[in-house]
Amino acid sequence: MQQLLLIGAGHAHALVLEAFAQQPASDISITVVSDSPLAAYSGSIPAWLAGECALRDTQIDVAALSQRANARLILSPASSINTQARYVALANGLRVNFDVASFNIGSTLTPPKQLGESLPKLLAMRPLSSLHQRWQALQHDVSHLPSDGAQRVVGVGGGAAGCETLMSVLAQLRQQHPDINWQGHLLSAAKELLPDAGRLPRWLTKRALSKAGITVHCEQRGETLVEDGITTQDGKRIDANIVLWATGAVGHSWLAGTALPLDQHGFIRVDNTLEVTGQPNIFAAGDCAAFTPALPNAGVYAVRMGPHLADNLRRACHGEPLAPWQPPKRVLALIGTGGGRAIASRGAMGFSGRWVWQWKRRIDARFIARFNPPFEG
């Protein structure tokens, strides 16, 4: 009996569990370690931030999915791995042995430096697994703000996630607290927003930010929270009451103490089979994996990796040769802009409108529903 250990319950591992539920392997025993029985689906986060759906509508039921795959679920995150003795230590003190292991634990971020008192309220967008706690805490603070005042919300990060989360958060804050004048600003370290997108999607995003009343500051890298503001790399100070931090994705800190090969951002280096470089029968997928050439930190890549990862994990358990994975040259990106609208981007093509948002909502709902029990009360 081969012991297969899935570390984390990200999008790729949801697809691995689905594959083993549909095609069981009697000679493979599966264990999943996760910090929660529910896993956030990144595609639905903007709708939740904008107040257009409940938190539960954004979550994959890892417990039910594990049960379908006849997998044991242990609710404790991993804290270290011994690649020689072939075991993972968990935060709750348990050790789990494995023959084949796979990482799908997402990423975290490097928080800004903080200097002084009366600092802006900070909402870090990663790790996703605890975003709901940070967002609810911020909403609680906002509920105690006086009426008829002004609040400056500064988003740091000019990628798709940074643009999307700022517009979504502002949409809900304006709806819930219309008596406050909500002002939006976005800092991007790059010369332009969405540097990996085509010209038309970039233009559509700029237009959406402008319609949302958000001022964009390009070539401004946010660095330090100071009293009632944030400073940039060149010493410029921007007033801020709330800061959304959506930049600087890095690997989880505990990985640095392992024998796993990491890149400069702390992500696990993998070969084109998704096997960890120099570590036979250990795999990684999604944001925590450093693929060559580098892939953007986007959930769509984890989803694309999932079925292939499942196949290669099965092959590894059976001692069969692994198959290479070829990432797609172009992927469809659907960016929520708040107010029930979204942008579709694929290469140089781009579309926007309410119909794109409804299309995105249907895609996201279908993806989550495929893993969850059909009737949840």
C-alpha cells in the first residue's frame, strides 16, 4: 500500500481528490493535511469582497471531497518535512509518513514595514485561507467610523489581484457606508498596470478604475506604513486610512527550513513533470511551485495543473515514468471591477460589461459545485 500525502487543499489538490474519487486506486492510501475543512476558491473572492455572495459560496468542502476520495483528512497545517525519513510534521504535533507527497499550499506575502503610531488599517490579501478573518475585522473597525467623514483606501499592487480587490472592497464599503466619502488610490511599482496583459485589457482596467473613482500612481512601490499614510520607495508619502496589500507574494516561511529547493521568493522549484527538482516522489503545484519559465500567481494555473498532477501522482505511486506538463500559452482572466461588472482578458483580446460578470459568476459557481455535496441545507 503506497502512502500518498497531499499537503494543503488548494485548487490543484481538489482536482487530485476528484480524480481519485472518480477512479479509486485500492493500492494507494491518501491523507490530506489542511488547516481547515473548507478551502477558499480564489476566483470567487472578488464577489464576496464586493458583497455579492456569502463567504460559504466561495469555499470548497474539503472534508466532503476527501470522504468521496476515501482520503483521511487531518485538520492541521504542515510545519516541516523530512525528505530523507519521508515524513511531514504537523503543527498539532503529529507526524505523517509518506511514500509520495505533493504540496499545494498557496502563498503568503511580505507585509509592509511599519513605523510610528496611528498607522492605517492594513488588509493583507494573502494568505487566502485567513482572508475572511482579516476582512471581517476591518469591517468591524469601519462600522465604528463617524459619519460624514472621508476615508482614503490605498491599494498596493498593480496586478490583476490588486486592481480587482481594491474595486471590490470599495464597492462594498460604499454600499454599506454611503455616508462616508470613500476615496481610492492604487500604487503600482511597474510602469503600467497589468504588465502581462494585452493593451486592450489594460485600457479596460484603467477605465474601470477611473469609473470607480480610483487614482492610479504608477512607478510607485509602496513600502512603509507611517502615521496616517504610506511611503513609497522614493520617499513620497501618500495619505491613507486603509491599506490593501496585494503585492510581494512569497512562499511560506517554514519551507526555508527544509531541504526543498526554493527560488528567490521562497517557492518550491519543480521540473516540468511538477516533481520537485532533485526530490523524487515529492511534487508541488499552484502558487507554491516555481515553474520554469515562471508562471503568474493565478489560480487558473493551479486548476490547469490539477488533472496532470493527479495522473503523475498515480504514476509515481505505481513506479511508472512521469509525463511532462505543458502550461497553456494564454489563459482567460476574468477580473471583477465592482458594481456587477467584469473584464475578460485573453492575450490581446478584452471585453467588459455586466454580462462578463454574470459569465464569471456562472463559471466560478460551477467549479465550486463540482466538489461540494449537491444539497448543503
